Amino acid sequence: MIRTMFRALSPAGRSAPLSILIFHRVHERTDPMFPGEGDAARFDGLMAGLRHWCQVLPLDEALQMQREGRLPARAAAITFDDGYRDNHDVALPILQRHRLNACFFISTGFLDGGRMWNDTVIEVLRRHPGPQLALNGTRLEALGPLDLSGWPARRAAMERLLGHIKYLPLPERQLCVDELFAHSGVKAPSDLMMDSEQVLAMRRAGMVLGGHTVNHPILARLEEREARHEMAEGKRQLESLLGEAVQLFAYPNGKPGRDYTALHARLAREVGFAAAVTTAPGAARIDDDPFQVPRFTPWDFPRWRFGLRMVQNLRQRGERAL
């Protein structure tokens, strides 16, 4: 049934839509901090369904074929954001087993032992041994003590903290995270992200690599000069590592008008990318701005729900920043 709906809604040629999926992590086992995000077994099942329903293409090839009006029917592409180590250790073997390609967007500043600010917050809340975390004497003191009495409470604290910190100016955001980390006494891991050799191994395996800035800032919160530097320097560093041009870019967070604007779409073109993707749901179409290509996140399970979500997404046009 789902394959039949794909045939009806996703024809070949100039009217062909492109479904682009976003993932971030694939845990070996279910993570209690993200029970809905999925683990290796669930990802394996979703990839089996995707291969049955769709023609999965490398993202760079798919976008080029769409621009030329020769995209096949039921076209799809897979993407991962940020550069987590489990992309190499867990997701890559599953993709290879199903003979699927994916594009991995890398924030270069966290390679080789770095850690994203949000992961510091998450790991503090995951690893803190007590049922409560006081924030006295920190920039987060106004939030009061955090209830950590069980996994639901820890997840609620995580949502509260991330929501409060995410859109702060970059220096203030980092100060808040540093104070939280020091105040908690937790030892956070240094192996959450890929190292340079793992990135190279992904490329040798035939995967596509794309830019995702250096430090994963909210571009709309930066001055134009800073935003340009983040985009161009991330591209330069990744190209230096790979020894080849990097053509694709993903906006951090990626919500049109909130996380990036039309200015940043122009900057992506100016620094040398051929296309850029957002996190606005919807299927990509031939008349879309190539620097505001929509993507969506379907972690629905069981597999038929995943398929129906993809079908629903085919009916939607992606929002863009003006």
C-alpha cells in the first residue's frame, strides 16, 4: 500500500519531489534521555522499509538530477547532522548492509575529542548522581533546583535547560554551559563526536560529506561577518581534511527565519556551496531555492507509521526564509 502511494505522489521527471530525511544519532541501544530517537534495531528496520519503498540516492546526485529534471520516481536521500561518533560506529554498518548512501553534515570544531554545548548539558543531567541539581551561584540560578528524580524528570530538565540556553548570544551560552558543568562535578565524555580518521573512513565508504559550520551557532544570532566565517571556515577545514571540494551545507538548527535568514542563503552561495538544506519539513521540488532545500525527521515506528509519515511529507511544500 505505501509503495503504491509513493508511486502516485512521487513520479519521475520535472515534477518529481525529493524526500530528504534528517537523522542525528543512532544509539546502539535505546537511550533513556531520548527514548523516541531510536536505536540500531529500529534504524535497521526503517532503512529496510526505505529501501523497499524508495530509490535512495546520494544527496549531491539527487539534487543535481532534480535541477536537470531527471529525478527518478520515489526518490529519497538520507542525511545526518553534526558528526556524532555513532554515525560511524552504528549507522554506517547498517547503511552498508542495506546498500544505502547518506550525507553527513559535520561541525568541524567538535572533531577529535570536542563536544557540542547541548551534549554537555545532556550529559550533566544524565550522569549527575543525585535526585536534584541546585544551580545556586550560576547564571542559571533563576531556574531553581532541577528535579532529577527519574528519567522523565531528567528529560524535562533537559528540555527546560536547552530551551533556555539555545538562543542566548554565543559567549553567554558557553558561559552558562561551562558554569553548569563545573557546578555539577560530572565528568563528561570526550568521545561523542567522530575523529578525523572516522570522517575519512565515511568518505572512503562512499558517503557524502557536507559543511555544518565550525561551532554550530545559530547563524541568525551572529553578525554577518561572524556567520560568513563560520560557514566558510567549516567548509575550508572539511575540505582540508578530505582533500576535495565540499559542495553541500546544512544550517545549524535550520528553521527558516528563526535560525537562518535569506542573508545566510546568500552567504552559502557566496562562500562556494552548491546547495544548502534546512529543517523545514516538506519534499524538495525543482523550483525550490537550492539554498533552502527542505528536510524532515521521521523516527515513527512501527515501519508502516514511518512510511505514512513520508507519504504525508510528500504533500507538503517546505517553508523558506524571505
